[in-house]
Amino acid sequence: MISPTPQAPVRRPTADDGFVVVDKPQGWTSHDVVGRMRRLAGTRKVGHAGTLDPMATGVLVLGIGKATRLLTYVVGADKDYDATIRLGVATTTDDAEGAVVTVAGEGAVARVDRAALDAAVAELTGDILQVPTSVSAIKVDGKRAYARVRAGEEVALQARSVTVSRFDVLDVRQVTAAVPDVEDVPVIDVDVRVTVSSGTYVRALARDLGAALGAGGHLTMLRRTRVGGYDLAGARTLEQMETQADADGTLATIPLAEAARGTFPVRELDEVEVRALGYGQWVEPSGRPDVVAALSPSGTLVALLEDTRRRGENLAKPVLVLAPAS
């Protein structure tokens, strides 16, 4: 008897171009989330605006369709995190997923008082030079740093300028932690809330805070609560998105124009400017130093504009046209 041919899964209707804001679950990579979203959105044209480690949870902004072209601007936005830093133990990855490399012991932990903690936090606030964690996605000679570390290579990354505009200590607790191959050890757990520029590694803040206090440190919890104009209040779990898509027939997205309003300053166009930009022509300047979203009178996202000089004249050039003339 011939077995019936298995049926391919039904392809979902393609979602409208736009953003979705996911509350990423723990244990998932950002690539895992993109894979699930491709199935939910019925398209392979899905990307994300900034990786979250598998251990981390929280806001992950994804673009669908034409909205993927806006993601590069979201990546550069500042971000908010809630985190727990464990002082007294350092790991290979600067978070709880790495192997333990040092345990400070009771004496070193006991020397960490609140005054010393606050002083060390202050030194890590503002414009600082930070050496990224060695298991970052930064490329070294064409290969990701984390891949080199996992292959047993020594990786030395260059310090870079980052901005930590907020580094608030919310709670400090003395606890006992289980460490592999070691008896339970005294540690200090510090709950913090930080606002950081793009390219800042919160794991590296934990590492550097522990080093400054002579105790070592790593992250045990990390939750991203905001990326630019998108926060947890507007985020949905993957389960909620699947339920909504099943009920409505297609995945709901944040429309392109609304996504642009959450990312850029907005410029309202007249119909003459809409037509000109549709053909890739330059228009009168916006009078702003940054990229602006140009919207038609009907609210359609037409283009992204950037002021520049051409032949001695200030003009706005389209850096991305999303509504080309037909």
C-alpha cells in the first residue's frame, strides 16, 4: 500500500509591510525569532534591529517586507535594559551561560560596600571606553568573535566609545550562589536599570563593574525594555501574535508610516514633492541635521530624506524611496 504524500504546511497570507515588536522569550536566539516570524508573516523578507542574546528577553523590533529597509536606523537607537549583575563570580561569557573562571570568595565580597559600588557605577556612567565582550558578534578578520572564542582562540577586541546615559542601582542583595565544582559561595546581586547607546554591551558593564570592585562580575538576568521609540508596552509574545494571526487571517503589523513616526522626525509633503521624490528627485531642505521621514498628504511613507548641499544649494535628497512613481 502506498503511503499518502504528506501535505506541506499551509502558507499563511503575507503580512503587510511594517514592524512587529516581539517580547523575545528566554532561550531563543534572534535568528530563531526571525524564523518563526517568517512563518507567521508568510514571507521570508523579515529582519531584526539588533541581536538579543539567548539568555536575554524583551524588546526585539522586526521589519517585514519593505520595512526591513528601515531597520538600519532602528539599530542605531539608544536602548533601555533591566539587568541583574552578580558580583563575586566571573565567567567566560560575562553572563550566566559561560563557564566560571574566578570566584572571589567571602573576603573580596565583604569589601564591596554601597559606597564602593556607587563609585564604581559612577565611573561606568557617561561617555566611556568599553572593550566589547569577547563572545560578541563583532567580526575579527572576517569571522565573528564568538566563533573564534568557541574554537579556542584568544580574542582581543579594541575598546570603543559608548554612552551609558543612565546606570541606576535598584536593589542590592547578599545571597549564596551555587557554583559548579565549588561549594555555595557568597555573592552580591545588584539589580540595575541602564540606558545605553547602540553598540554598548551590558554584559561588559557587569564584567567591568566586577573588575573595578575586585570581585569579578557577570549578568544573571537581562531584559531589554526599549529600543528607540518601541517599548514593552507595544510588544507581543510570539504566542499572542500567532493567536492574532489565526483569528484575523493575517499577522498584524505596525504600518510603514506609523513605524517611521516612531523612528524619525516627520516631514509632511505636498503633492508636487511626492511626485518629485517618486522619481528620485531632490526637494527643498527639511532644515534638520538628521534623516527625516517624508509622508504624503494621505499619510503614505514616500521616502527618507537627508539635507545636503549640491552645487552650492541646500537641498533634501532621498536616501530611500519607498513609494516610487508608477
